Amino acid sequence: MEHDLGAQLRAAEAGGSGGARISRSADLAGGRHAAIMAILLALYLLVVVYVYPREILWLDIAATAAFVAAIIGANRWHERRRRASGLGWTRRYSAGFVVSALLFGLGVALLDMTDSRAAWLWVPYAAVTALPLVAVGLIRPSS
């Protein structure tokens, strides 16, 4: 009986460390995914600022298609490799994505209000747009 109890305790301990390893791996994978999405969103904002105003139809279509393909590809890549999600990941990622999307929309509205295409304005603004998703990727829940 004592032998069985010891074996059970060792198995529980091994399982606990395996769960922690899976959780750390999930946090890292989620963080990479959030960073990729942040970069794509920021780059697309710069496309809206610098490419779309040229009004070259084939270029607009190609840029939009490339963005959509990159988003779909990033999501499929993440789905295929994801084994688990860290505690609260979905809620944090959704919140970060919503804030980044709102900043993106605000940037498009700002673009309509101003004719400025100055890099000193738009490159930092694109980085700020990406920040909520990057921050989500860096957050590690306390154990």
C-alpha cells in the first residue's frame, strides 16, 4: 500500500511538471502569434497610409490580398502547432486585438482628417497600434 502511494505521488509530481512545461510552451506560442498579428496589423496600417492613396488598383488589390493571405496563414500556422492555451489567454488576446483594431480604425480616421503622410507621424503610430498585441504576448500569468 505504501509503495502504491509513493508511486502515485511520483506520478502526480511528474504530471504536474509536464503541465507546467505545456503551459510555458503555450504561452510562448501564443506570444509569437500575438507578435506576428501585431506586425501584420501595423504594416497594413502603413499600406493604408502610403499605398492606397496612390490609387493604383492592381497594387491596392495585391496589397490587400497579401495582407489577408498573411493573416490566414498566421492563424492556420498557429492553430496547427497549438497544443494548449495558457490560463486566460483567449481573454487577453481578444482584448489586445480589440484595442489594436480600435487604434487601427482611429488611425484611418486620422488619415482622413489630415493630409499628412509624414513618416515621423505614421511609423510611430503604427508601432503604437501594434503595442497592445505585443504586450499581450509578453504577459506571463503568475503560477
